[in-house]
Amino acid sequence: MEAVDRSAQSPDTVQFTVENVEKALHQLYYDPDIENKNVAQKWLMQAQVSPQAWQFCWALLSPEKVPEIQYFGASALHTKISRYWGDIPAEQYDSLKTQLFAQIAHFASGSKMVLTRLCVALASLALNVMPDLWPGAVAEMVRAFQEEGVGADGRARCLALLELLTVLPEEFQTSRLPQARKGRVREALAAEWASVCPLLRQLLRQPESPGTVKARVLKCLSSWVLLDVPLSESEALVEDCFAVLTDPELFDAAVEAIVNAISHPDAQRHVSSLLKLVPQVLQRQDQLREAVQSGDMETSHGICRIAVALGENHSRVLLDQVENWHSFLALVNMIMFCTGIPGHYPVNETTSSLTLTFWYTLQDDIMSFDMEKQAAYLQVYRPVYFQLVDVLLHKAQFPTEEEYVSWSSDEKEQFRIYRVDISDTLMYVYEMLGAELLSSLYDKLGRVLTNAEQPTPWQHTEALLYGLQSIAETIDVSYSDVIPGLIGFIPRINVNNVQLADTVMFTIGALAEWLSDHPVMLSSVLPMVLQALGNPDLSVSSVSTLKKICRECKYDLIPYAANIVAVSQEVLMKQIHKSSQCMWLMQALGFLLSALPVEEILQNLHSLITPYIQQLEKLADETPNPSNKVAIIHILGLLSNLFTTLDISKKEEQSEEGVPPVKTSPSQLGPNPVVVVLQQVFALIHTILSKWLNDSQVVEAVCAIFEKSVKTLLSDFAPMVSQLSEMLGRMYSTVPQASALELTRLMVHIFASEPEHFPPIKTLFELVTSVTLSIFQQGPRDHPDIVDSFMQLQAQALKRKPDLFLSENLDVKAVYHCGLISLEFPESPTVKSTCLFYAELLPHCGDVPAVGQVVQEDGKLLLKAVLKAIGGQSPRSLMEQFAEVLFCLNKHCPTLLAMWLKEALQPPDFPSPHVSAEQKDNFAEQILREHVNKRRVKEIVKEFTLVCRGLHGTEYAAGY
């Protein structure tokens, strides 16, 4: 196609004529070559904004053209009017308006998509000239389309008018009008509602109005509601909408219009209008019941949406109308009916979930009144909330097992989330109902479990337990008098079903803190947990519950420790659980073992870990392959998770309450059991590493063992510092990986300040720095993770032990220059870490000679890199970090900074062509003034970066 044929000529040289536009559109729609389509689309976008668009757009609207071409003409018109209004001479406004009216009248019986674009174009014109140059614009639109009688095209003209009235508020919402003007236009449009509302009412109430017209009326109302049209001025029309809810064709549009009108925040100022709507909603109860009985989910959903919109948005206002309390209570009960709608969510009903937020809102509003008023409302609404609890627990019940099996995995997941929402609601309702709620649920559970004559379905028991668990999980139940009885009930439950068993487990887990205060009750529930551990279907609930019990009750579990370890070992060996649950189980055992005497810890560790060590030894001898890699990572993960929670230093002496726990030190206890184990397996880990050094996942798993051990043990890890430092150095020298740098950083953080550990830490730090410098020489772009971790390590060293930078073996200048390279990385975390490095480095200009020297010589390079970033090279989200570096430069070398700023900002287009010399001078002066106020420097940089990016004063910048 010659219009935009790439081989013939550049698209930029092709003239924007009608013929060429048509050819380009043909190419866009019909050319199979995607590249040609892209070229055509780019050219058409240029055509649309060109001055020639005024010529070709009208021609493209000719009746003989196909709709795709007409649509482009109408879109071009809208683009010119909405985005280039300033180019149109004022004397042409009227003729443009007349032409648009004529085209809309013509297309009223033509293509719907073209008609809509023309209506949007006229709407845009109206917004640009009202109210001054076109007062009463909307009234004129209404008149223009009503003038030409009813005729054959009367309906078409009516629909065209409604389309125009619908798109007008929508175009206003997306228009680019300046803020001040937008307010005036909004007021003018709201005033025009007086011309629109009677027309809409007339069309909606006329029996002879076709359904298409009425549907458009409803959509038009939804659109105008966005303009803050007062509810008092549209209440009659909204009431008319209720009347059409009986028409199935119009039902959805009517619901949408009513919900939009009711939900508008401004509606609450019109109390009398809201009060008139309450009976309207209540009159829909029969329709709601019929829909529920006949299984018409769409109708019940729609009516529920209306009831909830009124209740949720205006409960405070309606509660305040004390003389109307009966009608509001009736609305609340209607919403209760929706909450308890029969059927299982989401399979047989999808409505009940809509109501949950209403119950939060109503409770909040009741509790916000003064005490006297609150007491009066609680008298009315506490029984309602007790009823709500019953309804919610009924809705939370599982279906029969046969039915549940037939559900899809997506339906099961939605039901799970729905139950979580119910759980959250119950927890919230507890704030209003208090201990009485727990007692009520407990009594019901008691009746269910002791009724031998009439066995209750397991679903009922499960739901009551679920309710109790929901509350116990987040509320402090330590003073509740029902918990001992509940713990006593649990072993009596006939657990013959996975869902019930799961809830029993989670309930025990929710009571773990209570059990730590009442350890005598452990014996009645612990056997159930240990038994459940052997069931793969209860994997998550049983393991998480054991972990909670071991964490909260570890000192009371000493008599049971051998049994817990034995059962856990057995299920671990049988590989009953998935990897993540095995990790949790190891954490549980770590908590448990922490409470035992050191000799017993070592004995248990020996029996627990030996099988894994033997497996590791076997795996270490094998040739590396994918399956033994998974096994190695799994075993290393188990050890990591065990060592994460095995912390004897936090062992609390059984002293009087209020006395802080005694922190036992290694000297009192001998070597820490974790250190003993690590020393035993160190050679084995070394062997594995030597074979898997090139595999980052195995290296990460090895580093994780030591990282978690160091974090837990802190100074107790001391005996292994030298060994680990040496191994880390060898690892990193052979195959540099970020995880080794992370572990080095942790070692620097904890041990660099201790004189006896400084030599190995210093050697390790120098070695990893030297290796990383060679990576930078070869090109670091492929290793952003290493660069990020390296910068964090250097920052940590400067913060924790700046003496490391006094070493002759450390090339401070090279590290400094690595930072300059890192500042230009596209990865934000790397740039953040680098800025942190400089923020830690600059304060040492005076006390570390090598730092002072490199900043003196190359500080200007750092400043240039920072200015380049502020000028637009780095994302705006990083400006605070760069501001921090500027602040440090000014604080620690102000004289040099003044000189560097002057030189760096000299070139005309640096750091951006958008800034003038005056703006740059102003920026430099502002920065140099701030030696103390870091927050102010951040504001200055934020302002300057917007100017540099050409965004200053834009809506985009304001919304950032």
C-alpha cells in the first residue's frame, strides 16, 4: 500500500489526505503482516492529530463510506476538539456545533459506534464552551432532538439524544479541563439536570416507550449521578426506577441506576429523600422471596444490592431518625434475609457475601454513639447480631460429602475464602456481644455433643467449633470461663471427617496460649494432635497446631518431649507431609528442644538428625543430578528450620512473675548444641559444596543453615566464626554468589566489632571485596544480585566497623568506583543499596584517610552521577535515596560540593534540557544552604527532578 509502504517512502513524508487515510485504515484492518499493521496504526495516530484532520474527518463521515472509516473520522473529530481546543478559532464554534448536530441526527439511524463517537465529540465541545459561550447547552440539545416530530425516525432520534446525554457526564469525568474550570463546568452541568430529569421521567413512565429507550434512560441516570446531582432533585426518577424492577429486560439497568443514585456520598445530605426510599426497598421483599424460592439468583442478587447500598451507605443517617426506627429495623431484617439466603455459596447462591460489610458498618455506627444512645440501640440490635451469628454459622456449614466432592477446585477455594470472611465478621461481632457470644456458642456445642438420642450432622458441630476458633484465634480468651469446658469437649467429638478434623486441629492451635497458662489440660488434646500428624489430609492443620503448642507451651511439654520427637521422626521418615510442612515440623521440634537440658537436646538432636546426615553422606558421594539436588536442598532446609527455633539462650528460669528471664550464656552451659551439630557436619557440608558450587540453589541452602544459626545463636556462634569465614572465602573465590555475600554481611554485623573475631572477618571481607572487584572489571551487568549484596556489605562494614577500610589490602578507590557503576543499574534495589553505601562512606572522609582521598579526587564524579539520576536517568521513586547522598556530600564536604556543583551544572543540557541556568543556580543555592534538615533536601530534589523531567505542575506529577 503506497500510503504507508515502508519500502517506498517514510511514513512521515506521506500526506494526510482522505485517500491515504482510507488506505492506511484498510492496511490496519486487513493486512496480514503485523509490522505493516503497526506502521499503519502509528501513521493514523499522527494523522488524527495533524492540522489536516479538520479536512479529512468530515469527508470520512460521508454516507457511502463503511462504518470503520466513518468511525475513524468521528474519533479524529473528538481528538481535535478534546485535545487541541485552543487551535479552533472562536468564530468557528457555532458552525462546528451545527455540523455535529447534523451528523448526529444523520447517524441516529446509522452505525451505533459512529453515533457514540460523534456524541462524545459534541459533549467535548459543550464542556469547552459552557457555561459562558453556550448557556443552557443541555436544554438546547434536548430541544434540537425533540423538534422534528415523532415520525419514522422518532425513536432513533430519541435514542441519539439519550446517548448524547449519557456520554456528556462521562466525558466530563475524563476531560482534561483545568481544575478551576472543571468546578464551574460541574456546577453548570448539575444546573442542567432540571432539563434532563423531566425528560427521563416522561420516557420511563410512558407505557408506549420501547424497552430500548427505557434501558437507555436508566443508563443515562447512572451517568448523571456521577455529577453530584442532589438526590432530592432525582428522588422521583429513582422511585420510577423501582417500578421497572418488575420488567426482566430492564431489571439489571434499573438496579445499576438505583444503586449508583443511593451510593453517591452526597446522598446522605438528603435525609428526607433517603427516608422515602426505605419503603420502596421494603416493597421489593415479596419479589426477593419469590426469586429465592424459584432459584432466580440474578433477581435476588440485584434486590440485595439495592438493600445493602441503602443500609451500608446510610446506616448512620437512618439510625439517627429515631422516629423511623421500625422501618430501618425492617431494612436490617431484609438484609439479614439476604445474608441467610438458602443454598451453599458460591454454588447455589452468590448473594450472601454482599451483605457482610453492612454488618461491620452498622456495628461501627451503633458503637460510635454516646453511651446513652448506644445503650438504647444495643437493646434493639444485640438480639439481631445474635441472630446474625446463627445465620453466619449456618452459611459456613459444609455441604454433604457427596455434594462437596462434585464441586470444582475453584468453587472450593471461593467457599474457603467466604468462610474466612465469615470468621472475620464473627471476630468483629465479638466486640459488640462479648463473652456472652462465647457462652452461647459453647452451650450450643454442648447440646450438640451431649444429645445422644438425635445425632447431629458433623457439619453442625464443625460450624460451631469454627465460630469458637474464629474468636479464640484473635481475642484474648485467657479469662473466659468456657474454654476449660471446650477443651474437655474436644476429645469427645466423633471426628469422622477431614473437614471436621481440620477444624478441631485449628481450634486446638487457636487455644495454644491458653494451654500455656493451663498446662494440666495439655494431656487431653496433645494425643489428638500427635495422632493427626500421621494423616496427610490433615497436614497443614496438625503441623501448624503442633508448632503453636511447642512455641507457647515448650516448658510444659518436657514430660511429652520424647513422644513428640518420636512421632515427628516417624512421620518425617515416612515422608507423609509436603516439604513446607516438614519445615514447620522441624521448627516445632526446635522450640520443643530449646526447653530441655543441654544433654537431652544433644541426645534428641543426635537421634533426629543422624538419619538425615547418613542420607546426606550418601548423596554427597553421588554424581550431581536433578533428583539428588532436590533431596540435598530438602535436608539442608530441614536443618535450617530446626536451627531457626532451637534457641537455648532465651531459656526462662522458673522465677517469680515480673522478674526478667535469665539469659544463659555458653560458658554456663558448655558449647551450644547447634554449634556441636554444625561442627560435626561441617566437613560433610564442605564436601557437598565442593560438588555443587556452581548451583546457586544448593549454595543458598548451605548459606541459609549458617545464616539462620547465626541469627538465632548470635554470640553463641563464636566457636565457628573462623571455620565459617574460611569456608565462605573459598566458596566465594571459586564461584561468587549473592547468598555468600549476604552471609558475610551478617558475620560482619555480629562479629566484626569483637577483637578476637576481627582477624578472620577482616580476611574474609578483604577476600570477597577483591573477588567482587574483579567481577566489576569483567562487566557486572549480568550479576545485579551480586552487585546489590556487595553494596549492602560495604555499607554494613562502614557502619559496623569502619576500621575494615583502614586496611592496606582494601582498594577503597576501586570500591568507590564500583559504586559509580552500580548507580547506573536499572534495578532499583541495587541503586538503593549503592546510595546507602555512599551515605555510610561520606561521613568517614575525616577519620579514614583512603576515603577522604578518594572523595577529594573523585567526589565530582559521584555528584555528576547523582545529578544525572535526578535529571531523569533513574525512576522518581529513588529520589529520596539520591537526596540522602547529596545531603551527606553537603554535610561532610560543603566547600568541595559548592565548587563541584558550579562546574557540574555549567553545561547547557545537563542534567536535563528542560532546566534553565537560573533554575540550576537556584537548586544549587538551596542545596548548599541545608546542612541539617535532610527532609528539606528531599523536598528540593523532588521539586527539581520534576522540572528536569518536564513534569512540574502536571496532574501526573501531583498524582504520583
